[in-house]
Amino acid sequence: MGGWWDWPAWKLLGVVVLIVGLARRWPAGPVVLGAGLVTAGLAGLPFVGDNARPGMLDTLGKAFVENRVITLYLLTLPAVGLSERMGLHSVMARLMGRLSGVSLARVLIGFQVARVVMGALGLRLQGHVAFGRPMVAPMATAALPTASPAHAAEVKAAVAAAENYGNFFGQNLFPASAGCLLVAGVLRGAGYPVDVVKLSLAAIPVVVVSLGLASVQFVWLARRLERLKAQPTDTSAGATGGDRHG
């Protein structure tokens, strides 16, 4: 009979490390890597493996080589930086100024819907670096004129949230996406035959719910920022009226 150190639940401490690290807003990369190392260590996986058994470094190296295509986004950084230096933010802000009837909530909801559609079609030509920050963020900020720096920061955070929501759930609608193939591969390895097309169709209800909840979040944010933006004007008007009454 083993001791307390043989308790299987100890292997879940990596999940605790992940939750605590993200809750404390520590850098996501080191937190995820640390959680993986803790889990692997508690599961008895050696740090360096051999021919008979792979280790932590072997597993991480193999995963990086098999998924090295995700580093291609680095190639877009020079182009995005040059575009911003040449005035891309100003161009997008002027474009929003020419449009009528476009609100902050509509920009955010429309961006998330567009990201879902792109994900469903398997298009990977967007993201925080190449699309959200240089193009959508200036448009969303311009939809809320005379916003303070704090309000503008909230708008940029909302754009990032719309990108995350749309990308995370929308990519599962594409049967050949990495997420669907990973889930199907794991289930097949466990003895459960899975059709990737049916797997992607099963993600539709989750996508609809995410769009609904995000719409409520963005509408509430837009109305709150509009009220906060109007408060200084209302206060000054009230003070002027009080002076006149006196």
C-alpha cells in the first residue's frame, strides 16, 4: 500500500499552477510551461528521456517541431510595424469618421462575427498582431469620440476579447482545424471513433452562445462608456444651472 505521495490527484497540481498563474496575471507562456513541467514531474516523466522512454525535453521539442508553423506570424511583424509607422491608425480612424450609424458595440460584434466566419472557412490571415491591433482597434476607438485614455484602453481590451472569442470558438467550425484534429485524434486513440465533420457541427451551439454573451458584454460596455463620457458635461451643466439659479 502506497503512501500519501502515491495519491493520483497530486498529478492535478499542474492545473492549480495554471489557475493561480493566470489569476495573478503572470506571463502566460512561463505559467503554461511551468504547469506542464509540474504535471510531467509528478507523473514520473524524466526531464531528459532515452530510447525507451521520452522525457520532458523530448516531448516539448517534438511538439514544437510538429507545430512550428504557428511561428509564421513572426513574418507579419515587420509589415504591420511599417504600416503603423506610415499612418495605418489614422487611416482607419478617418474611415470610421466617414461612416454614419456605426457604434462601438456594432464594431465589436461585427468583428467577432467576421472572426467566426474566417475561422469556419479556415482562413488564418488575421489575429491580434496582424488585424486586431492595427486595424480594428483604431476603428473601435474612433467609434467612441472624445474618449479618455482609460476608456480607449477598455475599448482595445474589448477588441482583443472579440478576437479571442471569435478565433477560439470559430476555428472549431472548420473540420480540418488543429483543434478538431487534435480532439479527434485523442478520442480515436482512446477507442472512440469520431467524424471530424460531425465534431465541427457540434461546436455550432457553443459558437452561438459565445456570440450572444459577447453581444451583451459589448453593448453593456458601450453604454457604460457613453454614460461615463457624458458625466463631466452633465456635472458642468448642473453647476452652471445652480449658479444661475442662485
